[in-house]
Amino acid sequence: MTPEQTATASAAAVSGIASHFMLDPATYATGGELGFEGMSFYVAGRAGALGDVDADVVTATFVYFHPDMIRDAWDSTASVMPRLAAAQAFADCSHRWGREHIPETFDSAGLADLAGKVVAGASSAGAPLFAAWRSMPEPDDAAALVVHRMNLLRELRGGLHGCAVVAAGLAPEDALAIRTPYMAVLFGWPEPGDVSAHQTAWDRAEANTDVAMAASLSVLDEAERVRFVALCDELVASIS
């Protein structure tokens, strides 16, 4: 299995595993307890690793969200807690989710080790949120650590995909509407119309994301890449 094949085969897992904690009702409950409202804990928690930046920087890193939605959410959280504290609270939610939902029989340590090699060796070019989260402290236990590191890979792939989307000439809202049109309103955009004309450009962006991601996955040897994909698939099946 080549690095590019590995990138393609693991794409859904890399994008999806960490999204479970973000969508978990317990995460939203924690945000509410801390004083956040609606999507603001997601915005402050995910982008808080960047520090006290302007909302426009958050929009640049999130790529697919309407700028006004990000500014409203980001600016409203400034008085709740420091940005880095919000990021740590968000990370704590991911760790809790891992401890509560990943089966004890799953080789969390094995996947965390392989993901850690990729995280440590990856270039942060084009992926500022990945770079920011790479500086966040890691948990000690394997179940929490594997979610933490898979979230890092999610930010890595997400950053690279954002670059590929822009390079393909796609507007962020059109790229979002092709893959997840039901998320458009939640991300601050109007209901999308017919975006089928952009499918070819989106496919090109996705293929180029695999090429870019392959550079980071090349730190693993072939046996490790095969094992990485197998463990990703196993984890997805166990938490679905």
C-alpha cells in the first residue's frame, strides 16, 4: 500500500473518528456548563489553540464557515474564558469521549503510536490548526490519546483539503454543499442550490488532498501503513 493509497483508504476515518466527540451531547453539555452557547464552544474550543487571534484568522483556518457566523461566535466567547483554556476544555471532552466509547479490546495504543509518528513527522504547511493543536498537551492513557492524535490528523487533512479547494477555484460554500449540503445553514450559509457543476473541481481537490496527505503518511513503512488503515477501519466499525 503506497502512501497515497493509504491517504485515500483512511480519509473517512481520519475525518470521522474525532467528529464523534464534537457531535456528542456531552460535549455540548460541557460547553453550556462553562458558559458557552450554541456553536460557540465548538468555535472557541477548536480554534482556541491559535490563541487570541482575530475572528478573520479563525475563518481562514476553518475555511468552510461563513465569516459572519465565525465572528459572532468567536467574539462572543472572549469573556467566557481564555482561548487556550477553551481549547483545553474541548480537548478534555475528546479525551473523555475516547475513554467512554472506545472498546477496551481495541488496540488504542497501536493506532495512537502510528498516528503519533505521522503527527510528529508531518509538515504543518497549509494546516495552521494542526500546528496549533500539535502544541497542546497530550493525555497519558491510550483511549484518550488515540482520539487526541486522530483529531490532529483530522486538522492536518482538513487544512490540506482547504488549500486544495481554494486551488481548485471552489468557493468554500460550494465545496461544503457538494459534500454535506445539509450543513450549509449550520455553517452560516443559505440553503444551497444545484452545485453539480462544481463536482469535477471538488473531485480534483479531494485527489490532491490525498497526494498532500501522502507526504505525511510516508513516514510509515508499508507494513505500518497497512496496519494504520486496518486499525482505522476497525475503530470506525466499533464506534459506529
